[in-house]
Amino acid sequence: MSLAGALAYRWDGKRVRTLFQTHPGSYDTSSLIAFLRQLRRHFRQQQVILIWDGLPSNRSREMQAFVASQSHWLEVVRLPGYAPEMNPVEALWAYLKNNEMANLVCRTIEEIEELAADAIQFVHRHPLLALSFLRRTGLAL
């Protein structure tokens, strides 16, 4: 199972949303496009600036064509290569692994999926925590 996640910060920092999706196996271009479609449904008519890492699926020709076709609502800003410290979602994953999901023993993938959803909901209910992930990067809204 893999997780895709997004931390959505309002321009003035007064609101933070946590969005995630689980996927059996590894993400590829088509499953990430499905995640972006879910993101669009969530934000409806709003403009989104997506800060994205260098995952090969994020750079594929199919993904580049899809992103170009979504320019009316989506702008993609790519992080430099090998710069996880600049990605707020990497801080989210580190927090979950070291705190909310530390030392877990699960018998099934479904159990892990449920615990991950609960852990991400904890972050969602604590917006100052989610804002701290952005502050850690040194990036500004």
C-alpha cells in the first residue's frame, strides 16, 4: 500500500487541509492523475499551486500533458532534486512515522490503512501542527 498526500494551505495561513489517498502497491502516472482529479473535486472552483517533488511519475510525458490541460485551475511548482527538506508532506510523513504510527504492529493492509487515516485525521484536527510542517521548510505562503 502507498499513500499520496497533500497539505493545502490557504494564502493567508488561516486554514489548512490535509488530503490523502491510499493505493494498493506503488503509485504510477495514472494513479497520480486520479489523485489530482480527486484534488480538483475537493477544491472545485479554486486555484491550486501544487509543490511537487521529482518522483518519476510526476515527470512523465503523460503527467506533463495532463497538468498542461489543467492549467485553468492547477499550477505545478517543482522542488529541486533531492530536497525533501523543502517538501511539507515529507515532514507530515516523518511526523506520522515517528509519532502517531510509531511501533505499530498490524496484521493486515486494511488495518494499516485505517490507522493511517486516523493519524492523518489527527493532523487535520490540529492545524498548527500542519502549519509547522510548512514552517519547517522555510517556504512562505
